[in-house]
Amino acid sequence: MSLISRSVRVLRKAVLFVALIGLVGGAAWGIWQWRSRGAGEVRYRTEKVARGRIASLINASGTLVPEALIDVGAQVAGKIVSFGEDPDVSGKAIDYGSRVVKDKTVLARIDDSLYSTEVNIAEAELAVAKAEHEKAKYDLEAARARSEQAASDLDRARRSRGSVPASEIDNLTALSRTAKANVTAAEAGLERAKKNIVRADKVVDRARTNLAYTIIKSPVDGVIIDRRVNIGQTVVASLNAPSLFLIAKDLRKMQVWASVNEADVGRIHVGQPVAFKVDAFPDEVFPGVVSQVRLNASMTQNVVTYTVVVNTNNENLKLLPYLTANLQFRTDARDNALLVPNSALRYRPAPDRVHPDYVEAYLASRRRKPAVGELKPGQVKGDSVGTVWVQDEEGELRPIKVRTGLSDGTVTEVLAVLEGQLDEGSDLVTGEIQDRQQASNPFAVKMFSKKKE
């Protein structure tokens, strides 16, 4: 019985092994059939080679700002007590969008009580200094008179020929010298009084100037873009003057501050034409000209960008400050160029789609590192080498190697055909279209809908 049991167990293992091999083989066959059907049913998206004009463009974004912006601040501290009157609307206070006139339009008034007091004190001190100056002049005249009298007495005593004792002459001599010293002191006092007047006069000017600063007037003709204070708010003038109003000098002259990547900034120069759009007017293209390439680059997340200033005319006042602009810098252009779609240059087929004569070279090119100046996989770049694909009569793909030139992001110029033949009107493969229904996985669970009886 033990021998029979062992034989049965061996037979069962053999049957299970054969069944497992059959299952694996069936699965492999099904997968091969599924992949074969899918490969045979591939269809390609194609686009034609064309001739036309192409312009090489650099895309960037930026912000519209007025060409001249004036930030009006306060030079004295205090509380805002009122705003000026709008010159265009009687009874209306200055506000956003108000038109202002240089040195005439009052923007705001600051509480002037402290500054008026300082003016009064300074004027009183000036009056005292002037009075002291008059007294110093009188003292100088008196000192000079006493000096002259002492000198005359001394001279008369010396001419008396012995009738005046020597001690008296010595006394008169001392008095004359003292009188002369008093004159010198009086002159110094007068000079000091003059300087006190000058100093007091400057204090008065400073106090009056600070009082005048409490009335803030527009420094330019323009339009108020931003009002940054309210009535009752206290402004504090320290090292940096507080900003109260932002005035655009002329809204008919606008600028776009565009951020350009470091890889593109070398192709931008002053005087270069620019076209841009804004979301507020999506169907309109606005012209501009590069006026400045600033050197102070900025870095954000390891991306270096430069600010390029573009001038544009805004005579109709349609463009508003701080709109976002999408710009295109035109770097070069070609007429009657042979153009291929960028999607054709980016397309890379599977090796089993390629004609057998080109498979080995195609696989080798995928393994090796691209040479300097050669187009990398999935990259479209001017003056590089790229490959496009055409489908032959047997449905297999054949490569055409080309040297590319300008690109506008959609199509690329072909400078020369290095391998193969490429003519205007040729169909280039840009992608694949697979029949999903017939190429579906045979092992996937199928969903059936119940038919209505």
C-alpha cells in the first residue's frame, strides 16, 4: 500500500506541473497575441512640411508701470487734519485718480499747532537778538567816546611841562589803556550780537519752513495712483519719509518691467521691437521697444532672471498701471523658410516601429550621449541637429536627419537636410493613435451591460 500511495502522489505532482506549464504558456501566448494586435493596429498622427515666414521669439511676463512715478512723503510729523480739494470736482477731496497740478494742488494738511508755536518763539528770539544788537552798537559808541576822552586827557597832561605830577600821568595812561580795551570788548560784543541775529533768523526760517511743510502740495503734474493715508492718521517723519501719495507723472507713457531668463537675455538688446498682450484686452496686441536691460539680476528658486524695461505708448489711456503683460521679444525672422512642426522633432518611436535598416543606428543613437550642438531627445533648439520621421508604404518609419534654425515654439526652420529627403508637403509623424478597443488587455475583467428584455 505504501508503494501505491507514493505512486499516486508522484502522479499528482506531475499533473500539477504540466497544468502549471500550460497555464504559463497560455498566458504568454495571450500576451504575445495582444501585443502583436496592438502593434499592428497603431496609427500615426501626421503634419505636413510647409514653407512660410518664421520669427524667433522669446516669451516673458512683466508688469505695466507708469514711466515716471513720484512718491510724495511728509517732511514733518503730525496728524493729517484734511485733504486738499480736487481741482476738477468742486467740493470733492483729493482721492484715487484725481488730477493734480504742480505746486498748486494741496494734497493734505498736517496739524500745524506745534509748528506755529515754534515760529512765534523763533520770531521772539529774533526780536531779542536785534535789541541786543542795538544795545551792543550803543555800548561800542560809548566805549569809543570814553577812549577818546581818556586819550585826550593823557595828551593834555603830558603837554603841561611838569605842572602835572608823574603819578597823575601814570593814572591817566592806565585809564586810556582801559578805555581802548573796552572798545575792543564792545566791538566783539557787537559782532556777537550780529551773529546772534543771523542764528535767530535761520531759526525763524527753519520754523517757518516746517510750518509750510504742514501743507503738502503736489510736486508734479499728474494723476494720483495711490492714497496711503486717511484723515486723523498720524505720520512720523524719521530717517525715511512716510509715503502719503503715489503720483503718475504721465499715464500716456508706460513701461513694462519684464523678467527674462538668463538663457535668453543675451539675445535682447536696446531698441528691439516687442509685442505684448494683457488679460484686460485679450484680442489686442500692443507694440513696444526695449529701452533698458538692467544688470541687477534676481534669483528665485535657483532661477536667475534679469529685468528688461520696455517702453510703450498709451495715448488712448487704455493700458492701466500694474496690469500683467505677456511679452514676445522678436530676435530674428526668416521668409520662405522650410518649416517642420516641433512635435515632429520631439517624436521618438519605439524600436519595433522603425524600418529594420535603421533600427541598429537608432538604438545606438539613443544609447550614446548627444554631441555638443546636437539636438537632445525631446528638445527643440535653434541651429541644432534633429530627426523627423516619415512612414513608408509598408507602414514602417524612416528617419530624416535635419539641421534646424529658428523656432517660434510651434514650428522650426530647417536649414539643411543631412540624411534622407524632405520636401514641402511631406507628412511627418508627430505621434501615435492606438485602437484602444482591439488592443485592450485580454486578461482584464470585461464589464457586460444587461440587455433589456
